[in-house]
Amino acid sequence: MIHFKEMSDLEPEMCQNISFILAHAIKTKGHATLLLSGGGTPKGLYHLLSLQKIEWNKIEIGLVDERFVASNSPYSNAKMIKDILIQNEAKNAKLSEMVLNIEDYETNCERVNEEYKKFKCADVVILGMGGDGHTASIFPNDIKSDQCLLDKSPAIRNTTAPVYPEHRITLNRPFIQSAENTFLLFSGASKKSIFEKAANAPFPIQHFKEYLTAIYYAEK
């Protein structure tokens, strides 16, 4: 675990490491893939990434998970990423969203499964963690989330969150674990305690601990 006092100290180092991986992927393969989580914690990191002079037109950006809401909703992860990351040097970057058919939850999931095939074995995945030990939109005490953890092959699934908006869309466990580099970002003593207990508790994050490239933690 890479430990920092403040998020403002953590973000530049994490940004530098991610930028290096993306630039290296572009140099060696001609393109890169980046999958991002929502929430408030990564906003500062995403702003710093938007300032990096890398070939954003060669980077495919997608989501780790999403709420099944309209693209202009304040609950939309895609909206947050467009407002913060798809700016500055990254203003021409393309984001593949997870809400493609707001009229039909199940049909939407089928469409996202097709759209997101290009993100298997992504160069970088950024995960967060909730106070209940969930990561992506894979929650404890949710049958659909349990299936995400039991799956044997990469897929996009609908899950049910314990809070509004309940309808969620997420990468499953094999999809996340297929990534070349997976970074976990979280802050606060309570989340640190949850993460440390995860090995002996039924928290979804426990299924990903051994696959993490690095864990970035800030006290506040």
C-alpha cells in the first residue's frame, strides 16, 4: 500500500504512473485502453490526467461501472468524467459510455457487452472502494453481484445497489482481473480498516486484492 497524508500528495504520483503506462502502450501497440471508476475520490486525479500531454486520440476510455441514469444526470459517472477528464489536453478523447439505451435496462446491458469487447485486457483499470467493501458496482448481499464474482469469463452485468440509483451496470470479476494494470484508490481510516479486514470478511474487494498492481491510500 502506497500511503499518503493527503490526496493532493497522492494524485501527482498516481497520475505520473498511469500516464507512463498509457504512453508506453501507445508506443508499443499504437493505442491504449483505460477504464475508470466514478465517485468523488478520483476527481482530482482525473483533472491531473486531463493536463497530461499524451496522445489522447489513441486512448480508448471506458467505465468500470455506471448508474442506469440519463447522461445529463448528476448521478452519471460518464458525465463526471466528461466534465473533469475530457477537458484540456484530453478534450478530444473518446469515452465509451455504459448507458446506450435508457429505455430498456436489459437491452442496454446486451449492447454494452458488444461495445466493451475492446476493453478486455485493458492497459489500466482504476478501482475505488466503498465503505461496505464494494468495488465497481459489485456489492455485498446482492445476488446479481454474487454472479459477477462467480463468472468464469469477462462480461458486463446489471447489479442492484443498496442506495439510489439502485440499477447499476458493471464489469464482472474476470473482466476486471483481465487488465494489465489495476490500481485501487481510496481514502480515510474507515476504508483502510475495511480493506485490511477483507481477507476474512465477505467484502467484494477481497476478490481483487491479489490482482492489484498498486494500492494508493490517503489518510484524508
